[in-house]
Amino acid sequence: MKRKHWEPGGGNKELRGRDEWVRISWDEALDYIADGLKDAKENYGNNSILAPTFFAAASNFFHNLLSAYGGYTFLEDTGSFGSFWFAHLYGLPPKGYEGANDRMDLRKAETVVLYGGNPAWASTGNRTYNMMQVKKAGANFIYVGPEYNVSANLFDAKWIRVRPGTDTAFLLAVVYTMLKEDDPVSNPIIDWDFLNSYTVGFDAEHMPADAKLDENFKDYILGKYDGQPKTPEWASEICGTPVEDIVWYAREMRKDKKVSILHSYAPSRCNNAESFPQLLMAIAAMGGHFGKPGHSCGGMHDQQAGNCGPPLVYAGTNYDMPELPNPVDDIIYAPEVWDAILEGKYNRTATLTRDLNNEGMRDIDIRVIYHVCRDALAAVVGTNKGIEAHRKVDLVVAHTLSLNSVAQYADIVLPIATQWEIQYDQGYLRQTSREFQMFPSQITEPLYEVQTDQWIGEELAKRLGMDPKIPFPVSLEQRYYDFFAGAQVINEAGTDYENLVTVTEDDIVWWNQNVGKAEGKPQQGRIGLKQLKEVGFYQVPRSEDDNYGHISYEEFVKDPGGNPLSSKSGKFEIYCQSYADVINGMGRSKIKPYPAYARVLNGYEESFSDFDKRIKGDYPYQIFNVHYLRRADTAYDNIPWLKEAWTSPVFINTQDAIEKGVKDGDTVLVWNQYGKILRRASLTNRLMPGCINLPNGAWPEIEEDTGIDKAGGANTLCAPVATGIGVSGYNTNLVDFEKYKGDPLTPDHLWPLRVINYL
Amino acid sequence: MEHIDLTLFSICVQAAIGIMIFVAIGMLLNKDALFKNSVFAAVGLGVIGMLASLLHLGKPFSAIRALYQFGESWLSREIWFTAIFMALLVLIALLIILKSDNRRAIIGLAWGAVLVGLVDVFSMAATYSTSSVPIWQGNATFVEFYAATISIGAVLFLLLSFKEAVNMGRIAALAVAAIVIVQVAIVVPYFVAVAGNSSAALHGSLGILASMGLANSLKWIAILSGTVMVLWLVKGEQSKSFESLLAGSAFLLFAGHLVGRYLFYASLVVTGIGLS
Amino acid sequence: MALGFYLDMTMCIGCRACQVACKDKNNLRVGILFRNVHNYETGAYPNSKLYHYSSACYHCTDAKCVKGCPTGAMHYAKDGTVQHDDELCIGCQYCVWNCPYEAPQYIDELNIVKKCDSCKDIRDAGENPACVDACPMRCLEFGDLDELRKKHGADLVTSIPILPTSSSLKPSILIKPRSYALELDFVEKEV
Ligand SMILES: Nc1nc2c(c(=O)[nH]1)N[C@H]1C(S)=C(S)[C@@H](COP(=O)(O)OP(=O)(O)OC[C@H]3O[C@@H](n4cnc5c(=O)[nH]c(N)nc54)[C@H](O)[C@@H]3O)O[C@H]1N2
Ligand SMILES: Nc1nc2c(c(=O)[nH]1)N[C@H]1C(S)=C(S)[C@@H](COP(=O)(O)OP(=O)(O)OC[C@H]3O[C@@H](n4cnc5c(=O)[nH]c(N)nc54)[C@H](O)[C@@H]3O)O[C@H]1N2
Ligand code: SF4
Ligand code: SF4
Ligand code: SF4
Ligand code: SF4
Ligand code: SF4
Ligand SMILES: [Mo]
């Protein structure tokens, strides 16, 4: 469909988001888009085409199409992982992903720390069930974060209160306490052997060879460089954690306790959080909590929450679809992208996915925004600025499953088949857990006129004068077959993979007749092709004494020289020169090569106009976003049953609310300089005073006259600014709130569906 | 006006029953009187009430099924007694039209209707007071229902048949006064006691009533002033404005109880999860 | 040996998979819930706790809805569960006022009441109720209460403070409570 007042060149651009829609044919739509791309390329260069999506995976339609057509400007977003990008530089796995032990080993832990993290909401399925088995096996749980969330509550965790974005201060004081209280003889807390053998940079005696700065972590903690020992009293003023809790936590990290520290990425999705991952690592190392049964420190993210380790079964990958190189090297970080469009320039820094070159300011003239597989208006910081940027360019295209925000503000909207309507290797369903793989089938005929991203790509390729085989050498049908036939499963001994599926000549004939056109060869495996297609999943059974357990860093700990980590020194770098060099070269904010405190942009201290005198500023409340059970990021937020089940309120500390005369269920206005939202208030005693929790992912519903977002889109309030790596700092923002004086909100599930009624 | 159907049903049927009480007494005390107007009015009220009750049902045309569970269900019993009462009432009306000389039968049927009617009012009150709506569970429900029956019945009877009803003015007026005293004596303390209860559902009900405080005041003002008027009237039965004052009193009592009954239904809060 | 639900509150995360699975099974529009998950907060900051309670029909052995129903639409099935006969129901809503647990729901479009039927059709086919199988924490079960009691130990209760005192109905329910679900300072919360 097409926006009524769009015409080549943009038409009335101001009407984006509030125009009427007209239904057009696929041919017409594809012609418009092809012309728009040609126009952009010829007149402004390939880098005038922006495609804001995550990761240039080969299966993504736009990447290969646009790369084959000469390239496009890429949107880089730290997204889920925040400041954990570049963690490999100091020795963690890439993005700090994985790194903990598997679920059976976790049951051996005595203490489990949920550092941030809310698996009951953010890792739905059986992760929480599995973690509950750890609790039942006797472990004590600790939860660190600003709200005593559903998971902490389930595990009866001890709540260590830490304000959003202040984890660095908290953890520095933990290190200080460990150092102060440690006595190798009478009170052994720190595992000095571990520090000495497996880390560099902790103290002056163990500096890495490439260190340029004559400073070390331990002396920093003791206050040698800035005159401020990182005491619990110092930290408590910033992070809000009671001093005795900091001390308690430090003691709990002791080396003779089996501690597993499982972190989410919420604390790293903050401004100026570049030191946090390295610091978490340093503390785990101080307690020697790496590479041993019951000890671990690693990610607790989506499918691997509480269950790390290589997959025991995985679907066939379609790596035979080559990822074409993108000839354009313009890469803009998400918080800076809308400004880049509006102002025509941006800071080209080291990137997450391509190169580490810091190139400084560059001119850019974005003419086309091409949305695929992402709702960049709802999910990228600075929704209002994003809308402004959308209203500037010549053409906005959105491939979409539903009338989400990017579709709302687009010129041409292309309806895409959902994974239920076609047979192909659905990206999201690839990721389930290490023990379980789904093999989904089409469950309904395509509805109305939907098409796949790849079909559109092939059609556009033709119109752009390319052979569709160049961007898309493999058909969807072949990819779907490979998804099954290429599946691998761990062998009995846990040492290698073998084919999961048995394929006979007959099977291939059957597949071609009943499923889709594909080439294949007979092979031997565990389960017949037809049977797997029928059952739809494969699960590797587990038991505590099987061969499938996993202890991260086990090899490294056995033989650090033979199995070096990814850092330059091959060890955990508590001082990491290469990391500091990359970040400092980006020019956004400066860091030390070791974990150190930095004042946080839009953090707690900035909620005061004068922090020393404790005078509150214009936006005195900290706001952060949890990932919410009503939706998967922005997806599914249009489903009335789910809206009924999950009301998506804004959570406010009970005392804070009472002071403002706000009661449960009242409609409140929350605002800052970037936007205004409305939500019903849910008062809670499980949230730190001064903090507001607005669930992430709602589709903005911005009233044109008031500018109020009635849906409470998280990024309506998130500042489009970045520090350090260019982190999207969702959890460090400042707002004020009050009881709304206008009409109260009707519950979301009674709102009209977001569908188009054509004229 | 969500509860208007049941409000009309219960008030009209109770008014009809109340009228018949005084008709029956009047027939004993007055040799020839048949109180045609009152009987016909009772029929009319009963029919309006029964029709209104159908509006409440999701499936009004299947209402007959409500008779299936006399043995178990107070609601079923209520329907039974209402139906029998109405049948007797219609029979009385027919006799009055067709065979008005058969006075014995008429009087017998009238007393039969009164008995069935009184049981019916009891069934109605039991229907509500045994439900899981805490505000309905006290004796107040019974008192309110009988009070409506008697006071509306008395004034309507007087209004419609005062010319035939020699001697009845005093009886009816005293009956109204007595039942209103009972009503005040039981209902007011009930609500005072309820306010001290911890049930969230009860407090939900009280909250609704508080939000309709004006209507609640009107109910009591109307009932009390209607009562005072009827008492004052019987003192001076011959006065010129007697008829219009009586009409005023009937209006006040009817309206007071109507509003009261509406509030009764409006305050419906069932116990529930978290509302115990 | 009544049939009924078992809820392990110590495992429940309030995810509402049961609630939505029930809507799916029974194809219920927004506003009608045969199973409804509630959340309550107790205690003061920073020691406040949250608990969830998933509630449907209790298939009471002395069911007030059955007793009050004027038509007999509400009735006991052979297995003792309380069932509703859509054909008999006249939509008088008396069961809605009689049930202390919000189980029967009046559905405007159908002009009758409906409620949880314990998924009798799929149970008769040898499977679990939809809500039970949807629960990712495996904390919801349906079955013979004596057996459930045997399986889940002694510290089970049949009521907690958020539930109406209605022992006279003999609700068929077993609950493994969270300790703080026995406190009286609960406040219902949206989460
Ligand atoms: N303020 C704030 N913002 C945040 C976050 C936060 O916590 N706070 N969280 C961030 C995080 S961690 C993430 S991961 C991002 C996620 O944000 P996004 O990357 O935008 O991801 P989704 O919300 O899943 O949106 C994916 C879109 O792709 C569509 N889609 C699904 N399948 C297909 C397909 O096959 N083809 C096409 N064309 N479209 C498809 C879906 O309908 C949906 O509209 O949001 C980030 N934004
Ligand atoms: N149901 C559902 N599941 C999801 C998603 C979804 O949208 N819905 N999104 C998926 C995606 S893309 C992602 S990235 C993951 C996210 O998964 P998580 O990062 O685990 O989830 P969050 O809800 O963002 O944050 C978890 C907890 O971190 C705490 N927290 C917030 N800020 C801070 C902080 O500064 N410091 C500390 N210590 N704690 C903090 C919050 O209290 C919150 O309870 O979830 C995935 N799973
Ligand atoms: S939950 Fe199951 S039945 Fe429902 S749509 Fe998904 S796959 Fe189909
Ligand atoms: S819970 Fe309610 S509807 Fe269910 S059997 Fe008991 S009284 Fe009847
Ligand atoms: S609504 Fe139906 S089931 Fe309920 S009491 Fe009335 S007739 Fe019985
Ligand atoms: S048993 Fe069936 S009808 Fe009852 S709550 Fe569960 S899913 Fe719903
Ligand atoms: S599905 Fe299970 S865990 Fe989720 S709310 Fe229902 S009972 Fe609780
Ligand atoms: Mo994410």
C-alpha cells in the first residue's frame, strides 16, 4: 500500500504518519521502490540509502540485494548487548555471550547471582524452571538491580539494590571490600593464585606488556590516582546500595564459595557503562569463579539463560547463501542516526561488525530509509527525532508483518508473510536452546497478498537490472530443505556432531512432491526426514551424569598457555590497552584501560542540578525499561488477548507516587525534553525510590496536537545521545511525572486494532 | 440503567402483593367492597413486573425453564411463587369481572394470593441474601422487601380504593408507619455495622452507595415524608386536598422504594479473588 | 476423591500462559476469562514480595452455582466436575452472583453464561486441560485431589486470604502457598 500524498521525490513529507493509505498493486509498489533506489544511487550515491536493521546476516533480504546494487549505509546498534561489545578484547567471549556453565553444573553452585536479569520474563520457556531446580538443589540466590523483579521474587533472592547505571560504583566498592577484608590466612576471600595465573593488570606486578599507562586496578581502587578510595560509603551515595549490603555481597564472592554470577545485559545497556563488563569479570576472577564446577561468570540472555555451552542439536545452516560484501562503509550508531539524517553529518567510529577504524566526522545525505525486520522507530532511542528524520527523506519503505511504527511512518508498505504462512528457515525459530531445536512447518496458506522478503528482493533485482541469482543464489525452498537435512546432533560421547536426519532417495522424492523443490543426497542419521517434519522438534535428553555438561573456561584454566583467551595477552585483561584505545579513539567519552568510575550521562548524579548539595534537577527520576512479557520487543504488541493479560503500566515506587498524589491505576504523564508518554500507574514497593520502570516495546501512538505518546513507547523518552562505544543507553534516562489532568487512558486491550480501512 | 429491569420487576410484583394484602383485609372488613381498581392495578403492576423480569434474561423466550429447579433453587422458587400469585390474581380479576357475586371464592382466592405473595417476597429476599453478594446477605434485604411490599401496597390501595375502603385508612397508615419504623430500626444499623466489616466486596458495595449518596438521601427523604403524609392524612380524612395529598404520599413511597431498590441492585459486588 | 486443580504458588511466575491458553481453547473474546491470573504485593519496601494466583472454576462439591441455578443448566458431571449445559441456560446470571470465585461469565453475544469446564473434552480424550499443559513452570495440575495431596506433600492448603471464605462450597482446590500469601496486607497489582 502507498501513502496517499507520497509521490516520487517525497510528495508531502510532513504527512508521514498521519496520511491516508491507498491500495496499490505489487507491480506498482515494486516500480516505485526500484525507481526510488535508482534515483538515490544515481543522484546521491549508494550511501544515501539507509537500511536500519540488526546484523547483516546473509539471510536478510536487504543486505544482499542492496550490497549487490552497490551498497547502503548500515545502522549499528549495541542493542541487546550494550557495552559488552568488544568484551573479547579483554578476554570474554564475543559480546560476553555464553561464558557460564550448563544447567546441570549450575546445580552445584552454592550462590547464584542474578546480575540484573529477569529470566522469568525475558527468557520465557523452561529456563526459569531449570533455574528453579538450582534453587531446589540448595543454592541461595542474590539479585542485583533497581527492582525486585518477578525472577528475584521467585527465587526468594536477597535483593541488593543498585540504581540503574550505577553498577560500576557498586562493584568498585565490592572490590575495595574484598581487598580490605582479605587475609590469605585468616580470611581468604581473594584467589590470588587465579589472579596471578589467569589475569593481567590487577596490580603493578602483573601488568600486560602493551600497557601505556603506568596505573593498575588495585591502586586505583585504593585511591592512589584520584585520592578517592572506592569505599562502600563512597559508592553507596551513588548506587544507593546500603553499605552493609555492599560488604555482604563482597564477602559472598569469596573464593571458597561456589559462586555462579549470571548477568543479563540490562546493566550494560546504560550510558558510560564501558567498565562494567570488565569489572564484573575482574570480581569473578578475584574469587576464582571461572572454569570450575559450580563456579562461573557469564551471560544469562534469552535461550542460553542458565544453560550455557555449545549446542547439542542445531538446524542446518544455510551458509551456502553467501553474504555479499557491502561496498559502502558508512556505518552510523543508532543513537546518532536520526541526527545524522537531520544534520547531514555523523561521527564514523570503529564499528561493532566491520572494522575498528575511527574516521571522525563524515558528511551523509540520507534519501531513502528501507525498513526490514526491525521497528526502528519504536526500538531506536529518540522516537520523536526519528519521526522528524522520516519526514525529511524522499522515500521510506517498510516490509512488515503488521502496521507497526515504521510502517505507520512509511510511504510504501509491503506486507510480508509470517513464518506461519510459508516453509522456510525462520530465523527466530532457529534459536531455541542448546538441547532443543524446532523444525517448524507452514501452518496456514498465505493470507491476502503477502510475499516473502526474498521474493521482493528478487523482483527488485530484476527491476534494478540485476540477475536475481546474484543476491539470492539459493531458493527459499532449498534453504528450508537444508534446514532439516543439514541438522547436526551431538554424539553419545559428547565429542563430536553427527547427522540428525536420515534421508533416503524416497524421502527426497517425497519432499519434492509434498514440501518444496530441493536437491539433496541420501544420508544416515538418527531420525527419518518425514518423522522429523511431522514431529517438528528434536530434543536431546539430559541427565546430571551425561556427557553433555559444560564448564566454560575449563580448558583455559587447565592450560592457559595452550588455550589462550581472545585478548592480546591471552588472559583476562583487567587492564586492557586495546580496549581503551578503541573506545577513546571513538571520541565520545574517555575510559581507563582498567575498570574505573565515570559520571554517567543522564545517570543518577545528573538527576540533580547540584549533586554535591543534593538539589534535584528538572528531571529528578531515573527511568529504565524492562523487556516485557506481553511482547517480544515490539513484536506481538497488537494482540488483544496479550494486551488484556499484560496491561503494560508504568511502575512507580509507592512512596514516590503517594508524594505526587498518584494512586494505583491513575493515568500518569511522564515526560522529559525528548517526549511525553501516558500510562496507568502501578505502584510498587519492589522498586527503588527515585526509579521508574517503563516496559520496553510499545508501539508509539503519538497524538499530533499534544505530542503525547498514549502507548508509552519506551524510546519516546530515551535520549538519542551516546557515550563510549555508542551504546544505546536505554536504562539511563531522566524524567519527571505527574498525575495526568486529561481523560484517563482506556485499557489497551479495548483500543481499536491498528488496521487500515481503505477508502 | 443496567438494573432497571430487576428493579421494576421486584418493586412492581411486591407492590401488587402489597395491594392484595390490603384488598384481602378490606374484603373482610367491608361487606360489599371488591376494590376493583386496586385489584386491576395489582394485575397491571404484576404484568409490568413480569415483563420487566424477562428483559433481564439473556434468553427471555426460554424463561419457562426457570421453573425446573423448585427443589434446589431459591430463584426457581421465586419464579414459581410469582407465577402462582399472578395466576391467582388474574383469576380474582376475572371473577370480579365475570362472577362478582361469588364473593366467598373471591375472598378465599385473595387470601390465597396474599399467602403465596408473602412467601414470594420471602423467596425473593432469600434469592438475594443467599447469593455471594455480601451487601445483600443481611436481614436488611428481607426487611426492605417486606417494607416495600407493605408501604407501597398500603398507599396504592388507599389511593385507588379509598372510597370503598371505609375503616381502612387508619389500618393502612398504621401499617406503613409500623413497617417504616422496623425498616429504619434494622436497615440503618445494618449499614453502620457493615462499614466496620473488613470484606473488600462489602466495601466495594459501600463505595458505590457512597458515590450515589444523593439518591440514597432521596430514598430516605421520600419514604419518611411519604409516611408522615399518610399518617397526617388519616387524621383528617375529609379534608379537601385529601386525594391529591394521598397521591403525593403514594408517589413518594413508591419513588422512594424504587430508588432504594435501584441502589440495592447497583451496589452489587460479588465476592471474588482478592475481594474476600 | 473429587477432581480439581493444584497450584504450586512457590513455582508460579504469573506468566499467564494458562490464562491465554484457556482463551485459545475456548475461543474467548477480550473481557471474558475462564482463567484469570492475579498479582498481589505484600510487605513494605525493601522487603516487599509479590505473588501470583491463577484462578478458574473450583468445581466445588457443594457448588453454589449448581444449587442456585433455576434451570439446572449448572450441574455435576459423572466425574464430579461442575458443568454447564449451554442449551438449558437462560442467561439469568444468578450463578454469576452465587459463585464467590468469579468463575461463571456472562457472554453478551451468546446470551448465556459459560465457565471453565475443566476441559472435559480433552480430559476425556486422555489429555490434560489446556491451561495445565501450557504452564511453563509445571505448577498447575488437575486430577484427583487425594492423589495430588499424596504427590505434593502435606503443606497444602485449600484457601488463602485473598480467597473468599467459602468452605461451605467445598471447592476442589489444593494450593501450595508462598509463605507471604498468608499475610493479610495484600494489595492487588498490575504487572
Ligand atoms: N528504550 C528501549 N529501546 C529498546 C530496548 C530497551 O530495552 N529499551 N531494547 C532493545 C533491544 S535489546 C532490542 S533486541 C531491540 C529490538 O528491536 P527490533 O530490532 O526492532 O526488533 P523487534 O521489535 O523484534 O522488531 C522486529 C520487526 O520485524 C518484523 N518481522 C518479523 N519477522 C519478519 C520477517 O520475516 N520479515 C520482515 N520484513 N519483518 C519481520 C516484526 O513484525 C517486527 O516489526 O530493541 C531495542 N530497543
Ligand atoms: N518476554 C520477552 N522476552 C524477551 C524480550 C521481550 O521483549 N519480551 N526481549 C528479548 C531481548 S531482545 C533481550 S535483549 C532480552 C533482555 O533480557 P534482560 O536484559 O534480562 O531483560 P531486562 O528486562 O531488560 O532487564 C532485566 C533486569 O535488569 C534490571 N536492570 C535494569 N537496569 C539495570 C541496571 O542498570 N543495573 C542492574 N544491575 N540491573 C538493571 C531490571 O530490573 C530488570 O529486571 O530479553 C529477551 N527476551
Ligand atoms: S501455540 Fe501452538 S497451536 Fe497455537 S498457533 Fe502456536 S503452534 Fe499453533
Ligand atoms: S467455583 Fe463457582 S462456578 Fe465453579 S463450581 Fe464453585 S460455585 Fe460453581
Ligand atoms: S445463567 Fe444459566 S447457568 Fe447461570 S444460573 Fe442462570 S440458567 Fe443457570
Ligand atoms: S481447565 Fe480448560 S476451561 Fe478450565 S481454566 Fe483450564 S483451560 Fe480453561
Ligand atoms: S502458566 Fe503456570 S506459571 Fe504461568 S501464571 Fe499460569 S500457573 Fe503461573
Ligand atoms: Mo535485545
